[in-house]
Amino acid sequence: MHKGFVSKGEIKIGAKVKMLVDEERRKAIAANHSGTHILQAALKAVLGDHIKQSGSQVTAEGLRFDFTHFSKITDDEMKRIEEIANDMIRKNLDVKTEVCALEDALKTGATAVFDEKYGATVRIVKMGKMSMELCGGTHVKRTGDIGLIKVVHESAIAAGVRRIEAITGKEALLYAQKAEEELKRTAGLFKANHLEVYDRAEKLLKEKRELEKKIEALKGKLAAKDSGDLISQSKDIGGVKVLAVEVNITDAKTLRDFGDKLRDKLASGIILLAARPVKKQCFCAW
């Protein structure tokens, strides 16, 4: 069944109409649909035959495939899945279809969706020796027509059910171009070649951590010095030493550490410290 819209004239019984399919959109949908079959075959090859389809969605922009699996797919597994899927595409396998009785189709071992309601006659879609499924959807003529398949997201959607989102053809190319552009922009910030970004970022993060440790050590020394000066400002109220002051400290952790040093020097009493960071006030009491 096709859904369309009237671009000119009106619909009435007996009228002659000219129906046109959006060729580019149809090709994109076919590429994503065939890509779903290939992706399922690659998932089974890497993760095992327990992989069963739990749902799917195919549009001109991409594909979504839900399947049964007990754990998160590792980076190495995902890399292998993509390699197998794209190897099937590069082989430019002929996509063959065959219409036969449901009973005969199931005897061939063709993959069927468990809760799908099939008629007495079904269509088998074959792609090489790896993929053979019952499907009535639109497909490419050869796997090479897909161009490229790229997984862009993988997640859990329910207990024992995971979801893969992928793109093919032109969308996959645009995704790769955008990723490369982002990498080049990031490399520009580091003044490095885009293939050196990871090493440069790792080096800068290491230097940042070392500087933060030095800053914390200096803060500790300053706090120790200032604590001695502030103790003299404590007051005796009813026999209890009370120190209530505002200090020039910008973060809660340093404020707590500073208060601990004052507490150790005061030995017994009440300490109330207040600080004025940029966005909010901090209060600590001992």
C-alpha cells in the first residue's frame, strides 16, 4: 500500500491519475531496509544465533534495529559488526527475492519475526549466504547500492533487549564529513594534526591534573598560615570560644579544609566561616 498526496487537481471516481514515487527517498529507504538485514546477519555472526529481532524502524534518514541480547556490545564487537556488514556491501551481492508458501519458506531456515502475522504466501529476501529473511519491504538490487553502513548509537531499551541505530549511503557520508570537520576544529585548538588530537589532549589533561595538585598544596599552606592569624579573632562568649569570620575562599572543599585546621588549633569552641563565591554563598560550621 502506498500513501501519497494530491499535488494537482482532485480525486474522483473514474479519474485518470499519474502517480510518481520520490526516487531519491525511495532509494534511501531501500538502502536502510537492506542495511537492516545485513546488520542483523553481522550481529548474529559476532554475538551469536540467539539474536532475534524485537522491533525495527526504517526511514529515508536511517534505521533502527531492536534485538535480544544479554549485555552491552563492546567496542571491539561493534567494530567487528561494522566490518562484516560493510564487507557484505563491498562484495556487491545480488539481492534475490522468492515468493513461496509460508510452510516451504520456514523449511529453508529463513529468519522470521516471532510475533509477525504472515499470510499463506510470503517473500524471501536473500543476500549472499549470510542473510535470508521473510520480508515484503522495498530493497536494493545489489548490496553495493547501500554504499556504506555506519552505526551511530547502541543502547539498552529493556531487560535483555538492545537497540542499534545506523545510517547508510549519503547520510553515512555526511556523518563522516561532519565528524572529520569536528576533529579538525578540535585539532586546531590544540595546534596539532587531527590524527594527533588524542595524544595532545592526554598530555594536556595530565599537566592539568599535576597543576591542580600543586594548587591544592599551595591552598593548604596558605590556609595553615591564615588559620594562625584568625584564631586571635575568636571571642569568649559565656566561657565558650567563638570564631565567626568571613574568608576569601572560592570553593567549598577549601573552605572545609581551612575550617578543619582552625578547629585543630582552637581545640574547643564554635567556628562559623562564611565565603562569597561568584554564584552563591557558602557557610560551614564546626
